[in-house]
Amino acid sequence: MLVTGAGRGVGRCTALYFAHAGAAKVTITSRSVGELDETKALIVALGLGTEVVVVTGAVTVEEDVGKVFDAAGDVDGSFHFSK
């Protein structure tokens, strides 16, 4: 699962939702590494074993978008959850 703007607000809530719903891996991105670290800590604190990949960058910068997708790994457009 890839969530942009995951450092706060709706993006953070979305990342937490997917982790809570059983996503095995959540890649989170935002421009603020500090906020992303907070989001990662919240996901880890759920204790569900979700792998959290943190990538700092802006979705408006082409180079950053490439970096995000490289870190996210294979994205096939489907959702895989176990509950």
C-alpha cells in the first residue's frame, strides 16, 4: 500500500487504517521526515507486524515520485489484506 501525505491528517489516518486492516506493507511518503517517523511509530505501535517503508519526497517532483515507487517495490494495482 502506498500512501502519500502520510505525515499528518488524512494521509496519516489512511496509513493507520490500512495497517489496522491488515496490510502487510505500507509505504508512506511526505515532505517531512519527522512527521513520517511519527506515523511509522504509530503503525508499529499497533503491533500487527506491518512493514513500514518511509520515503521523504514531494509528489510534485518527478525524481521524488520515482524514488517513492522504487521504495514501494512491485505495485500491481490490487489490494492484498489478511484479517
